Amino acid sequence: MRALTIVGVGLVCAAATLSGQHSDQIEWGAYGTFTRFDKLYGLPDRTGGGIRFGYFISDHIGVEAESNWLGPSTTTGRASYLFHTGSLSLVLNLPLGNRAMFYALGGVARVDYGTTYPYNFAENGLGGGGGLRLMFSDRWGLRLDGRAFFDPKKSLLTGSTSTHLIASAGLSYMGGLPRTGTYVARGGERDYQWYWGAEGGVILVKTNAQTSTVEPIVGGHWLITKHRTSLLVSYEGSFFIDSVRAIIEDPASTASSAGPGFRDVTFSRLRRLSFGLVAHPAQRRIEPFVGGGFAIMQIINPAVDCSSCTTNSEAFAAQGLAQNAASKAFAWVLGGLQINYSRRLNVFGQYIITSSSQGFLLNGNTHTLQGGVRYSLGSAREDVTGPR
């Protein structure tokens, strides 16, 4: 009887320990939101919803991305749409017993107010807050969350800094690969592997004549690994759902949507060729990665509105100005998560931001959210196995 009691106590303790283990787990969630905007903006309080995706790097540290949608406002000229707000955060998790967990988080955030003047702009700032995670089981839980968005720059609307508050409540699911029976990388076995991959997702672009639009983007890449670093080469193309309009300067123009001295340009295709380095700081079943490099982006076949052109030479000159503004070089930074199913096969999700460039048809930074798969076709080097 004493032995059975000891075994029973041991099993209970083990179960309690397991319920608190979250390292390598992925968290999905859906929730409802209540947003209170800075009072200087004159915007009504808004209800909405959102989704989140998180990864536990360890039992206490994680990363998390959120994307929210706010319901259309009843106030004229203040509509909203998908990806209205979003954030990327580092999360500190503090267990409160076996079924509860307090967390604090902080990172970067973005708010896009819509497409109608004077709210046709977006803000990039800082986001932070905290909340409580109450687990019903080892997989399902309830999350109660409070956050603040702060933009330290002066707002285009009010001329001062802005602060918005967001409260949310919703369900959370803990998933991920099981702790046993799955691939775990062994030291050096992924060195010098040549991965071929494909990715797809959405890219957020805007011009000096239009606010941000979300467009599809697909492509392929090579990834050559060396333990914790790799070389990345990728080629991607975007086919816009609707044509996008931009404005360029042309002293010879007598009429445009912006008046004399400008030309209207429309386009619907974009391609990007990227080179860079990627770091894999943790060799795990689910591992984070970060990287950076340079890219060449090109707008394909920009069309100039030359209805006011009086000669062929004027039309050719206007088209030349559009072509000059259609291709530029950029710096980029990426971050993401990779799930390793075997030494050769893995799937991944990533976020890419590019720098801005003066004189380009696209205005400001571009933001890309993608998912994809890659497979190693073998070694990227030929080892010497015998005397020459």
C-alpha cells in the first residue's frame, strides 16, 4: 500500500510538471477586441476581432504575432478593413500554478486607420501590455489581454504623440510537435545542405497616390546552410488584384490628377530578387530564424497616362521617367519560425520588411507575410573521400 501511494504521488507530480511544460509549443488563438482610440483622434470606440500565432522558445520566453480587424465604423468616412492593426512581440510567461499563467509582452505594432481622408494614413509604433492565460486542459485555454499602442512620433492628424488602448478576450489552443518520436537535429547533420523551397503569402504596398493595399506574392528560393547560418537567394513575383496608381514628376506635363508638372502611372505586377544571410540560433524541432540582406525590386510594365502629350518624343520621355522610377535596390530584414520534420524537409513562416527608397513608384516600406516549404536535394559541397 505504501508503495502504491508513493507511485501515485509521483504520477500526480509528474502530471503537474508536464502540464507546465510549453517549450517548443505553438499557440493559436482567436479573440474579440475593444479598442479605445486616443481622444484627440475623434474616433469612436470600436469592437472587432483578431487572430494570434505564438511560439514558446522555452517554458517562459516566447514570440507572438497578432493581426486584428475592426468592424466598420458608423461614422462617415471612417471605414476599416482586414489587417487594420497588427503587432509582433516578445513574451515573458510566468506560471501561477498548474492551470494559470501571467504574461507580459512588448514589441512593435502598426495601426492603419482606413482609406478615407483625413484618416488615410498608418502609424508604426510600440506595443506592450500583459494578460492572464487560464488553461482548461493541456491544450485549450482562455486568454484575457490588455495592451497599449504608443507612437512616439508626431501624428499626421493631431501633431502630437498618440496612445490607443486595446482589450481582448478569446480562446487559445496549444499545439505543436510531440516531444518524442519526431526529428531533432544532431550537431552538423544539416551543415552544407542545399535546400530548394517555395513560398507564398501577401505583401503590403502603398504609393504616393494610394493608401496601403494587400496583394498576393509567390516565389522560390535557395537556402545553403552552414550549422547556425545560411545563405539565402530568392525570387518572388506579385500580381496585384487591382491596378495601383502612383504619381511621378514631369516638368513637361500640362495635366494630371495632381495638376501640371506630374504624370499618373498605373501598374499591376512586381518582382523581387533578394540576397542575404540567415541565422538559426537554436537547433530545435521548431526553431526561430532571423536574417537580412539586399534586394532589387522592379515594377513590371508601368503605364503612363500621356493623354496630354502632344508629340511622340514627349510620350517616350514620360515613359522613360516611369521606367527610371520602377526599379530600385533595398535593404531587408526577416524573422520567422521553421518546423523541421526531417533532415531534408521543413516548413516555415516568415515576415519581411524592406527599407524605403526615394524616387520609387512604391512609397515607404513594404511588409510581407509568407509561409512555405523547403526540401534539401543533397550536399552543397563535394567532400574529398580519398587521395587525389
